[in-house]
Amino acid sequence: MIKTILATTALAFTLTFAPQAFAQEAAALPAACQATPAQAAPMGGDMGGMNHDADEAHTALMAGMDTMNANMMAGATNPDIDVAFVCGMIPHHQGAIAMAKAELQYGKDEWTKAMAQKVIDAQMQEIADMTKWLENHAK
């Protein structure tokens, strides 16, 4: 119980102060990927409890992100930082797979669909690698 409280406190501390530490990385987002005021308005999916309206394709694109975020936060609370990293990365990769599947279903551009398939293939292998590592290292 104390380990969980300490891990949760550490995670809260990290989430409070990490944004400043990683601001340069966030600034690297290409301009086309940055939300305009119209794009920042609520869209489909829960996305952190916000109520949204979106078309079927965008709802599918974002559907796995709520689960991903909750599972990443849960995994990151493990007291062992190595295990926390891996347990946070698995749902992160699962979220990437969910987004890629939405692209395959609704996308129109052949390059982005091919990229989505590459994402699925790579992320599935990495999830398998991380799961195997957990089996051997997590206590």
C-alpha cells in the first residue's frame, strides 16, 4: 500500500513538473499537427472526460486513446521504474495499433495506409518483446 502511495505521489510529481522539462520535445510537433482553435474544440471519444462529437473515422481513430491513457497511467505507477516504463509503453503501443487500424479502415491515402501497417507490425513485435521482458524481470 505504501509503495502504491509513493509511486502515485511520484507520478503526480512527475506529471506536474515533467511538462516543463519536456517542453522542447513538444515544440517539435510539426505545424500541421498542432491544433487550431477549431480543431481544439471537443471531438469524438471521451478523451479525458470531455464530451465530443466527431465523425465515425475520427471516433475510431481516438477510441483506443482513452483506454491507452488509463492503462499507461496505471502501468507507470509500478514502483520499479524499469517495470513502470515497460508497463506504460505496452498500452502506448496498443494505442498506436488502434490508431493504425482506424487509418486502415477509413484512410484514403496509400502511403498513410502502408505506414499504418508498418506501425501495426512494429508495435506488435515490440509488445511481444516487452511482454517477454516482463515475464523474465517483473516481480
